[in-house]
Amino acid sequence: MTKSEASTGKPPLRTQRETCWKLRDEYFSCLEAVSIFDPTKVDTDESIQKLVKKSDCWKKKSSYEDACMTSWVDYFNKRRALEIRQRQILAETKKQSADGESEGK
């Protein structure tokens, strides 16, 4: 979906949504391959930008942003960052629980 289509107020078609999701997943996978897990930092951190530009991820980012509505891109990026933080907290909690159980024995 182009930005002009998004501004018309029409909801995206199923094929447009599927394309958006596919390109989002490809972009996020590309970021993971270069050890970047928070897509919200790509636009704000210069060192991350350089790394993304050196890889194929910059093209994938552009395709993803062109195919998806801006509000969706913002939502997906923030949700991705939140999911990663939640996984890290959960892993740390499990580790602390396991450490606590082993100390109690």
C-alpha cells in the first residue's frame, strides 16, 4: 500500500495486509541476523543506522515502510521492542527463580 492509498481512508485489502506482514517479517529477520532486536532504534541511533545501511536491511526497511501504513509501522516496531523486553524480563525472572531454588536446597 502506498502512502497515498493510506491517506484515502480506505482499509487495506487482504493482499496488501499480507504483503505488509511479509515485508515486516523479512525486515525483522534481517535485523535479527545483524543482532539488532529493537527496530525503534534504527531511526534514532547512528551506529545502528550504519550497521543497517551496510546490510541488506536498509532496503528491506524501505520496502516494509512503503508497503505498510505509517501507523502500522509505528505499531509493529513498538510492539516488537516491547515483546523483546518482555522476553528478556521473563528469562531473567526464570533464571532468578532457578538460582533461588538451587540455593534453597
